[in-house]
Amino acid sequence: MLGKKGNNQWGKAKENGEEYILSDETRKKMSVASTGRKHSDETKKNLSKIRKQFLTENPEMVPYKLNHYSNGPSYAEVYWKGILDSHKVDYIEQHPVSLYSLDFAILESKIDLEIDGDQHYLDKRVIESDKRRTKYLSDRGWTVIRIKWSDYQKLDRKEKEEYIKNIIEKLVR
């Protein structure tokens, strides 16, 4: 069942204090054995607690930030960065607040400007996550302003100018 001693990060096992690489056959057997099994509520709670503690201690490892920024900021974020810069708004990009990373944080007024793709309005898990995030930030004195990128893109030039003017007014009060 156990193969040679090694450091492969996937398929490792410990026996008598030594690490071994699991064979492909063993990994397949383990996968089949765990199919259809679910964690108990207590195990889920413990895993959640451990995960939150790890992410709090290692904010650079927040999954959203790791996945979202693997290819750099989105076009929408670059676009709004240009707008904020041209209006001389004082902000910090990707400012960490506990488990969250704020797209554009205006620290002086505690405003979080989020540029959202459609997944924030269509994916139930993302919607629920955003609700928890907004409540967490609100409870700590932050105001969250969300810009739905697809709606913004549909505006004509004059509507965009008015929209930008309204956003900038909220940010620089």
C-alpha cells in the first residue's frame, strides 16, 4: 500500500513518523472508499474554524485573492483604477481586511468600492458570500459600494459620465 519514502505533496501518508508516497492504486482505492461519504456537521465546523484561523494568520493565502489575481487585475478593475486616478481619489488596491481583500479601499472614509462581474449576481454561493462579507465590513464601520460591470458597460457616454460623477462624489466626501 505504501511506496517509497518521499516529499510528494499529493498522495502522502505517514507511518511510524515517516512520510511515504501513496501509489496510484492506493489513491484510487481511497477515492472509491470515500465516494458518497460526507463530513459530519462537527467536522465541517472544525474545518471551518481551522481554515478561518489559517486565513486570518496568512491573508495572502485568501483563496479568492489567489485565484482572482492569478492573471492580474480584471479589465474592469484596471478601467476603474484609471477613473479613480484621474479624479485623484486616495485609495489602496486590494486592501486586506481580515479574510477579505477590498478592490479599492478609501481608508479615510472607510469605503470599499467593489467592481463586480456577473458571478456576483448569478452564482448563489457568491451572492451568499458577498452578503456575509458586506455584513462583516458594515459591522466594522465600512460602507460597501458595488459597481455591476455589465450594467455599467450598457450605459451610453453621457450616462457613464453621470454615473462616474455620482460615484466620485460618494468617495471624496
